Amino acid sequence: PRRDHDSPTRLDRPTRALRVMVASWFAACVVALSAASRVAGAACAVESDGVNWCQVSSSSTPSGINIAYALAPGAATLDVRVRATFSGAHDPGSVGWIALGPGSGMSSGEVVVASGGAGSTATYYQLTGQNAPSTACGGACALSAASVTAATGSRTVVVRYEDASASAGATKSFVYASSPSAWPAQHTTSRRGGLSINFSTGDATSMTMKSAIKRDVTHGVLMLVAWGVLMPTASAAPRMKFLFPDGKWFLMHQIGVVVGAVVFVTAGGVLFAEHDE
């Protein structure tokens, strides 16, 4: 027969229920504390500067570029900080420069340029497409703060700005560039790029940058088609009437001229397109 102390009493039942509740609460606290060090999947940690930096996955960034970000929700905007360390193939050396800023391309937007060696200073620049970067934005720059740290073999720049359209789970784009030569020396294609960073997971994807070389090649090919094929063919049509009876030679002439003109105008438009170099 079962003894009385082997079966739960009325007093034991609420006690066990209380234990289950405490255990559930403790587990929830553990999960919450674990989540506090991450932004929905991104590995984050409070560093010596007191900022909770979230590291972008190294497998998502080019070799020599280390990216971290920190988010602080405000009343109507998101306070965004992005830190980029340039080393290895992107090390600017003792006289070169590095640049970082929000945006999907280098044909417009704002960046912070850190030029010089150990005494690097941060300067805000407004990118203006086909012209040299300008400091005209001055105090009106969206970038509110920046700092530079130089070390042997690397240089780090931190930019900060308010983003009214971002959230902790948003994906935002940033551009970067570097050069071992003194500012404003132009960077090479291998020393510039763009990243779309997912603030939720900490992953990033490379963006396709507009190339001046591709633009010039496209312009040249279109001009060759217009003036090397279409226009000469249109001009030769009247002399080849025997190939186009019943006046169809004139139709061929019209088609050649019209299509050639369209290709020519397109080639001109491509030449004036903005690029990221």
C-alpha cells in the first residue's frame, strides 16, 4: 500500500507550482541577459569606452576591413555609431587617408576622412558626384561626431549620426575607401567599396559600386555602334537601291538615322553619369 508521505498533500501542490514559476522566471532572466549582449543575433559587448559595440561578421567584410556598430534609440531617431578599422591591404600607412560614411554610393552623401599619420584628424566632406569632395556642408553635415585612432599597421575611424528612418532591425548602407597616398589622392578600385549592414543580425553584404571604367567602355561601344555601324549604313542605303526595291531603301535610311541618333544620345547620357571612383 502507498504511504501518506509518498503522495502529494494539498500544501505540496502550490509549493511545487511556485517552484515551477521561479524556475521559469530564472530561465527568462538568463535569456534576457544573454539577449542584452546581442542585438537580435549580432554579437555585442560593452567595451572600455562604455559603448555597447556590435561586431559585423568578419566573413561578411573584405579582408583588412573590420566593422562594428552601436545603436541607441531616441525619441524620433536612432543614434548610430559605426567604427571601421583599416589594416592589411587597406592600411593607409603613415601619410595616407581613410574614409567612411553612410550611403549607398560615393556619388553623393557625406563621409568622414581621416588623413595623416599618428596625428590624424577627422574632416567632414560632402560628396558631389563628378566634382572633388567639398567641405561646404560645415555644421549642416548629418554626421554629428567622429574620432580617429592611429596604430602601427592600422587606423580606426568612428562616425556618429542620427537616422530618422532607421531602426534596430534595419539594414543600412555605408561606403568606405582608403589610400596610402596623402589626401586628396584618388583611391584605387580595390581600395573602395560599400556594405549593407543588417543591424539585427550583424551580417553585411557588399554593394555594387559604379565604375568609371565600365561607364567609359559602355560609352565607347555605343558611339562605335552609332557612328561605325548605324550611321554609315543609313548613308549607304541610297547607293544600294538595287538591294531595296520599291523605295524601301529610303525606309532603311530613315531607320538607320533614327536608331543611330537614339544610340548616340544614349552614349552621351552615359558619359555624364555619376560614378563611385
